[in-house]
Amino acid sequence: MTKKTILFIVVAAFLGAAASSFLAGPGQTTTTDVWSGLRAWFPSFGSRTGALPFTGTRVTGATPETALQYEEAVTGAVDKTSPAVISIIITKNLPIIERCRGRNPFSDLPPEFQQFFGNDFDFSIPCDTGKTRQQEVGGGSGFIISSDGLIATNKHVVLDPAASYTVLTNDGRKFDARVLARDPVRDIAVIKISSSGLPTVRLGDSSRVKLGQTAIAIGNALGEFRNTVSVGVISGLARSITAQGEGLTERIEGLIQTDAAINPGNSGGPLLNLKGEVIGMNTAVVSGAQSIGFAIPVNHLKQAIESVRRTGRIIVPFLGVRYILLTPEIARLEDATDQSGALLKGESGNPAVVKNSPAETAGLLAGDIITEINGEKITLDNSLATIIQKFNVGDTVTLTIRRRGQTLKIQLQLEERP
């Protein structure tokens, strides 16, 4: 992430999640031309000021008392959570470039012409001094999940292993941060600062999130304005997107969609309900579209946090297939026997079943349709990847397979994603 360009994570959103090309479990992902990335350019701001004014949705058709109650609920949620919301400052050793005196291109002219060209032009050129200095190159947000300094943020915020990360707390203190773990699949990272007695957020339950409920996003807007709040509603659930930025392309599934303002900078910050509970982590916006942002459900984050606490890293179960989710239309195009489920299909020269994976060992084949895992049906809103995420490495699962009109039951053991 560069400070001026701030290429956040740019996404091509497939709001219906009609098909996905995925190396499961929720494992490696691939994209096809169907999911073309939309690129965005976010302008930087010239000054670094304090907090932006509160921005929120208007409450219409309500009595003054109802509107006041709503406002108090929003401000109460913000008051509970904002002490635990932090800014992340990204710095990196960059070359010091100075201007050096260059050769005068008119120096070979006869002396009588030198007076016209020799002294009135700047012939300096940029040159590398061979020295470096720490320079701020970007920023993001995060939130404290344990009083001893465990912090959740987006993977793309702390992706650069050569960068240094500084945490700025709500009360103005600064701490050096170290990255403990980056999720190999989802846009999640866990970092740590050395402190104690820190305020923490309250983690909610994203399985209880409903369409239309209020959503409150807090973060470091555009990397420039700290402690910014925006309010909207939950616009969609179980969304799938292809995220692109900083040379990274990955398929992210099971996201919460909201029209609360999410932008470069407040990515990694919390998405709250009116109780002040974290229901998601802000992660992405759609390029060229207004009021379409996405957050990772907090239940996914809980899994990652538990994995870090237990093993020191984020472990993800792996099945080892590429697939597309079926709809009646896609089933007709693919000449599939079923109208729902995950059709195993390779793309761009990559096989449908990954070599040496649990899927290959169990005998899965290209063209198979996985309809259920342990009796749980695979649908557009409940993808194969979403179901696999509920299991642990080493778990044995039973797949219901449709193969050439026949129904098969295949058992296999999930492995850790390579």
C-alpha cells in the first residue's frame, strides 16, 4: 500500500455469488474472466487533521423521541467501542532521492551562445544518495481484542514483511507492533503490541446478523482522518467477491455487505451493531460504486483468533478442489445433472482436483457435483468454502457426490492448507 495511491483492496463484486472459482478448503482461490477486477484510485488528502464530523443515515418517518433513541443507541455503541479502535501506521525504509547537478546540454556551443543558454536553466536531475530513511507509506485500522495487546486487522494492511507497523491508540499512545499471523485465505491478520490493561471490543455473533439492521463502521478514514464513524444498514449476507490490490488477487466468500462508508484506511476497523458488539471487520469496497462495502463476519475472525492463541498461527482446513456454484442457468450451460451444489471444474490450465490433496486421495473427479457436506446442503448462500471453514484440520467429513446421475457418499480427512 502506498500512501498517495492507497490501493486498498479493489474488488469485482459478484453480489449474487452465482458462481465461484475456488480452490477449496476454503483454501487457495483462483479467478476467471467472469470475475474481472474493477480498479479504483483513491486521492490522498493534503492535511492530516483530527476526526471527521459524524456522518450517518437520516431517520425519516419517526417521532423526535424515536429519532433521539436511535441516535443515543448509535452514539452509545461508538462510545463503548472507540477506545479499543486503533490506527496502524505503515513505514518503510526508502531511498533518499536528491537533485544533483546534471550536464548542461548547451556546454558544447560556441562561447558567444553560452550567454543565452548556459546559466538560466536548471539542469539538475534526481539521484540516489545511497542512504535510506523511514517514511510513512500507508495506514489502516484495527481493534484490540485482548487487554494484553492482541489486535485484529486486515491482512492487506500488514502484508509487507519489509515494512514496520506502529499502532496509535485512541488515547494517543504509540506502540511498535509485530505481526503474529496472516490468514492464508481470508483478509485477516493478528498483530501484537506490548502493553496491559488495554480497552477491548466486545465480539458479537455474526450468525445473528439480519438484513436491514443498523451497521456502524469505525476506523481511520482514507488513512488520513482518525476516529471516523459512518452509519448504514446491512445490505446483504453471504456475498462473494474477487479482491485485487498490491499484486494480490483472492476470492473471499461469506462476506457481509453494508452501505456504511468503508474506504481505504478504515479497512481493518470494526463493523458494529447498535449494542456496540463487533459483527464484522471492514475489508473492501467496490470500485466505481457508491454505498457498497464488505466486512468479514466476526465468527470467521473468532476462528482465526482461537487458532493463533492455540498454535501461534492461523490454520485453515483444506479439501483441494476448484469449483463453480450451480444455479439452474449455470447447470444448463454446463450440461450438469443437478441445479445446485458445487461442480468440480478446472480453469486456466489448473485441474479441478488438486494433486496430492485430500480430494484426490478420496477419488473425487472433475465433473463431480458435491451437494452436501455432513448433511449440510451447498447453496449460493452456503458455499462449499463456507461449510469447510466450520471444520478443523484432521476432521473426517462425508461428502454427498452426484456423478453421472448416481449419488455417492465419500469420506475424507481434511488437511492443513499448504
